[in-house]
Amino acid sequence: MKINNKEFKDWTEGDLQEIVENDAFRENDYLDYKQTFAVLECQDKESKRKKQNEFRHDICSFANAEGGYLIVGVMEEKGIPLVIDGIAISNIDKFELDRRNELSGILPVVPKVDFSFIKLLNGNYVVVIKIYRGVYKPYLYRENEDNYRFYVRRGSRKQAMSYMEIRDDFLHSHLLAEEVKRFRKDRLLSYIEEYPNTPFAIIQVIPAEFVNVDSRILLYNEYKEKNIKFHDIFNGLCYGHIYPNVDGICFPNYGYDNGVYLQLYNNGISELFYKMDIRERNGDKWLWMPGVIEQMKILVEGTKELFVLQEKHIIAYICVTISGCKGVWSDCDFEINYCAQVDRQEINCMPVEILDITDDDMVEQAINTCAMIMNYSVGRKK
């Protein structure tokens, strides 16, 4: 959600006036207002516990739906924001830490949330909590073994989920993990069949919504209508002209002279085939890992730019599979005091999660984590 074309962390007191003046910002599936943060006003432990549970349920309800914003410090009536007074906070860092600690009991994992504190002229703060749509839903906070419910955001309030909704969410979570595994395996076998006895890596960025048919777009139409400059976005990975195919678009590098083949799928997946750089030294074969790691970085950053253009803030996974390198020495920039050999023919690196593919910091952190995992997977210390 944007106000005056600004993301929520850039909002000011002036921007917040828009929610009072524009009927589009009344409470809905994605937006909830609280005049106060009730936990801070409780005088006894039992009341505080109940309000903390209510806060947890609010967060779960958004994560179990499509995500949204909880805005504290705005008085509303029948879902229509009327007055922006904010709340008194003496230490915003402690406030955020306390709230995150309160969410720590949510199962199966704490949903992703971001905080923003907007200081008002009266000295108070409006607190904006952005809750992201959860991949591991359904989420719940279990107060005890006999008292727990799954909540979901509907309209301007949270409601208990039905049995069918809970069942479907559990099935979807399992389906996502299995579909990622199946897709990676199918692509690996396809490349092995086409290029036997060839050491290669498959680098994929897989959005969590790739199993959702409704989220698919025709990339070739997007390319023609919006003139998306894929060669600029994926600089160094696009060889030749763009071609449509049954899955999306591709950039055929016939013969793989440069060892690179880029495929972009209509379901949001980006995939790079990369022929591993094997170098000779004293009669032995050595991997040159910096090359494939650099290709991984370009692919992930290019995928980020595509989702920025689509304004899709979604979870994605970096998946790297390395094949055909068993027995090859893992490089260490040719240091003499350390060497190791790749110990298996197929290496399925652990997927690295990016909670928001459009977030620069999250993408950078995921790239660094993925590089570390790739190095360790071939016995390389760096």
C-alpha cells in the first residue's frame, strides 16, 4: 500500500492526513486501525495477557490472509479513520522489541512483520506494522492445549477460520515444499539428459506463489506491451534474441558457447543453466567457483528488478543445483595449504529464503548466504 506514492516507511504526518481525507483508506481486508495499543494501558497481568493474545491473533489473521497493515494511533468509527493523535512512546526501540517478543510464541514460525514509527507534532507516534502474507500458514498462537484458534482477516475484522480453510492451508504448505523439490529434480534430469558428462549448475529463483495458477502472466506479452529491457535487467545472462516458448521466454545461446542459458517462466521462476568453469592445474581439474557465484548474483538481482516492476512483494527462494563435478578439486584461489574434492555427483544446495524479493537488504543478505552455502557444498572454505 502506498500513500502519495510512498512506501509505508517513508510516510510522514502530512501523508497520514490522506487516510482521513480519502475513503479508499477505510478499514478493509488489508487495513486495520487502533486508537491505542491496549497492552500498554493494562494495570493487571491478566488483562495484559488477554490484550497480548489479541495482538498476536491480529497479526496471525493478516498473515493467514493476504497480509496488511495495522496502524496504531488513529481513531476510527465504523472503519473510517477520523483523528490521528498517535500514542505516547518513550523508547521506540524497546517498543518494537517488546512487540516482537510478544509474537515469538506464534506457530509454526513468526510471520514477517516490519515496523515504522511516524512522529507527530504533538510528540506522539503513529505506529505502522506491516504484516506480510505468510507462506507457512495457517498461523496461530496457542494459549494452552485446550484453547486455540486460527484467525483470518475478512473485511474490517478477524474471524475464526473454518475447518476447510485450515485444511487447505496445511495442504498448500506441504504442496509448496514438494513442488519446489519436484521442479528442481525435473529440471536437473532434463539438463543431464541433454548434456551428459557436462559439469553444470542450475540456478533458480522460485517465488512462493509459483504454484498459484492465477498469479501467472504472459511474459512475452509483457515484453511487447511494456518494452521491458530484459537484456539490461539480466546484464550478461541474455545471449541472442528473446523468444517465447511454452513456459515463458528464453534467450537461446545455441551450442552454449558461453555456457549460459536463461529461461524466465510465466509462473515467476527465473532459471539459469551455467556450464561450470573447470580449470587445469598440474594435471588436475579444479572448479572456479567465483564465476558461478557471480552469475547467481546477477540472476537474483535481475529477478528482484522484475518483481519491483510488477510491485509484487512476495517470498522467493534461491535454489542452486550442481551436477557432474564429483572428484574435481574445489578451488581456493589456488592456495597451496588447502584443497578438497567434491564428494558427490549431484549437489542440491539448501534453498535460501528471501522474505521480500523486492527488498534490497533482504536480497543482498540472501545472496551472501547462498554464496556461502555454494562454497561449503563443494568443500570450499570461502
